[in-house]
Amino acid sequence: MVEIKLRVNGAETALDLEPRESLLDVLRERMGLTGTKKGCDQGACGACTVLADGERINSCLALAVQYAGREITTIEGVAAGDRPHPLQTAFVRHDGLQCGYCTPGQVCSALGMLAEHAAGMPSAVTADVSAESVPLTDAEIRERMSGNLCRCGAYNGIVAAIRETAEGARR
Amino acid sequence: MRDFGYLRATDVETALHAITAEPEARFLGGGTNLVDLMRAGVESPGTLIDITALPLTGIEETPDGGLRVGALVRNSHLAAHPLVRARYPMLAQAILSGASGQLRNMATVGGNLLQRTRCPYFYDGAARCGKREPGAGCDAIGGLSREHAVLGVGDACIAVHPSDMAVALVALDAVVEARSTRGTRRIPLTGFHTAPGTTPHVENVLAADELITAIELPPSPVAAASGYRKVRDRASYAFALVSVAAAIEVRDGVVARVRLALGGVATRPWRAYEAERSLLGARATEAAFRTAAAAELAAAVVTPDNAFKVELAERTIVATLRDLTRAKDTA
């Protein structure tokens, strides 16, 4: 067993863990933060996406012991108290979900993605990767969100919600 | 997953001594491949030496105008670096075409080079796989082999090396810096990954106690106008059926410099030397591109399932070179 302190959504928790426990399992099974979902458990679906120091990662492939000292944000830490994050509101408004299972991962992934885009990061569909900034077209949003699958097929609503949130942030 | 010991190293010396002391230990970087393989039971190290706290995260310009990249730089950070995007666009494109945003944020540059094949028989403990179990044979040969290699294959293994990043790096003549308690050595990436031969479980020349500490990119003026083209079964987040990393410089209509490498078709990141030889000094025409592509694929050994990759690779090489030379004409 390894003793670590994990910072999740601004609060620190002391944990006694086996090294093989994934960050996803620790969040769900030990900390009761069941918003983060387990889909494939092999990094293929994105349902387990959380933010580590603001960067999106697959918590299923992350060993929790590796993330001691990092700032983890889960879907439970996205809203400001009772007030949903504008992206969450946009997901509701645009029907960016049906069953909702992939939604926490979609929201966390989109937050990480918007930060990457704001920092000027190109994507695989960016025509000129050396450009300092890239317009966030629907094609860019789809490519950048390809690590999050939605088996209900709510992609059009997801893209619309992200686009609207990005535009709102720029205004 | 089998339980294992965990050690977090904060300096390189500690990590190197730990791996020397424990032959069953493995280094843990981003974990995107190793953790998955441990869960599948393919890998079962006794101890993981976590190297992500080591100070190997810098990207620095070298005195000769090249780039030195710390082994623990995350894939996404390398792709986003302004000097990579300006001077080696094929490398940024190759990285961005691989995996997902989440995985690129986790995966390290050193780990990307060491990632193992996604051959389903390698993952399936009930199948015969000489990569997983030395000498066990190969169920991919004569099995479902649509995604398997046509270049660099042997009687013991036809598994594809899955990396996109490494394809661009072999085209760019990158050099791997590796350290052990015995010292530091520099290994050209073109000689880093090995052919499967009769020992497909051996995938590179790295010793078990060696740690990749950096990747060095030599200056490469031709790479400023380069590209990476990836063909796959879906538009994003899939491994390559065929990929091409290319840089070409045309002077007075003649190919003056060219770099070409292939992914998705070979057992290791494949530098296309035959095609380069064919192109150098030739007129930069589509016919010459076709001749060069055919010269490279002449050595292909196919199965009924993956024979299509030969034509697909040839067409993708031609299309990539055509795009690059057209872009030049209009510049």
C-alpha cells in the first residue's frame, strides 16, 4: 500500500492505495465521486475524462499514485455551487445528450479542449499548423473531441453546445 | 491486474539504480500503453518506477539549430511547440493525428517510441504470439490480418508498429539519447527499432536497464515544408492503415532533397530509402512519384487480407508528394 494525498476539486484527501488502483476507481469507489464514468476502461471511449492541472486525461489509464500532488477536477467540481457551468447549460439547451452516460466526460473533455484551443494548439484538421491561432470551426471541434464517444449519437448537440460556449467566452 | 511495487523517482540516477537493482521493474511514463497492457495481462512487471517527476520535460533549441526534446515531454506539448510547428510541421501533424486529446496529454515522447503493437493476437492471451511469448508462433499469419504489416515482416511476426510520431521522427533522422548506470549513448532512430526476425519480442536496441532521456532533431531546412498524411478506417482517433511523412525540395523542377517514411504498413517506423533514392535527382513529376512509390513497395510481402495496403501506400505517397510540391509552386 502507498499513502498519498490527492487533491480533487480543491479539497485534499489522504488515501492508502494499492499502486494498481486507477484514478477512475479511486474517484468512484473510494471518494464517492461517481460523476466520472467507466465506459471501456482502456482509454478508447473518453467517459472517464477528468482534468489534471487543467489538462484533460483518461482517468482509467491513470494510476492514482501517479497523480498525488496534481490538481484533479471532476464533473462534480465544474459547476460554481448551484450554478451550472455555462457549458453544462449549453449541453442542456442543445440536447447534447440522451442517456447522459458520456456527458461528464464530454464536459470535462470540452473544457480541456477549449483551453488547448485558447492556447493556440492546432489539430489534425488544421490546414496550417504553424498559424498562431486557429478558428474553432465545427470540423475543428469534432476532431478535437474525437476521444469522446457518444453511443446515443448526440454529437450535433454536443458540437453546438461547445461552439456556443466558445463564442460566449470570446464575447 | 497483478499487484506490483511502486517507486517514484525524482532524479535520473535514482531511476537508473532502481532499474539495475530490480530486473522485474519497468519504467512508467504516461501509462497509456503500459497500464492497458498490464490490465490485459500482457505485461506484468514486479515494480513500476514512475519517471514522470524526472526533470526531462524541456524542449530546447540546440546550438546547430536543431531541437532537443526531453523524453518526458507530453505528446501534446511537443505538437504545440512553436518551433516544432514552424520547422517540422510533419512532426506536429503526425502527433496530432494519433490517439485522442486526452491520450496525447498523458503520453510521453520516450514512451511513444516504446509503445507496443495493437495486433489483437498480441492482446489475446488465448492466441499464439511470439511477441508476447518468445517462440510461440503467430496466429496473425493465416488469421485476420487486414491491419497487419507488408514491409519488414518475417515468418514469426507481421504486427504493425502503431506510432505516428515515430514515422515523422525517422523521416527527420532523429537521434535517441539513452542512459544507464554504464553511461550515455546516442542511437539514430532509423536503427532503434529492430526487424522481428525470429525474435519478435525484441522490438528495439534499448537494453532493459536503459532509460530514454531525450530525442534530438537535427536541423532540417527541407522539413519546413513537410507533411503527414494518414489514411484510416474513420476520420479520427484510429490507427493508420497507411501513413506517409514526407518533405521534399524541388529546384528547377528536379528533386534536390527528399525525406519519406511510412506508417501503418511496416513492423517498425519505416524510412522509405528506396523511394528516396528513386526521387533524388529525378524530375518532380507525378510519374516519378509513382515510380518511387512502387520501388519502395516492391519488397512488400502480403496476405490476402492486407494486399490492398500496397496500392493504398503507393497512392498515398504520390498524393502527399503532389500536395507538397503543389504548395511549393504557389508559394
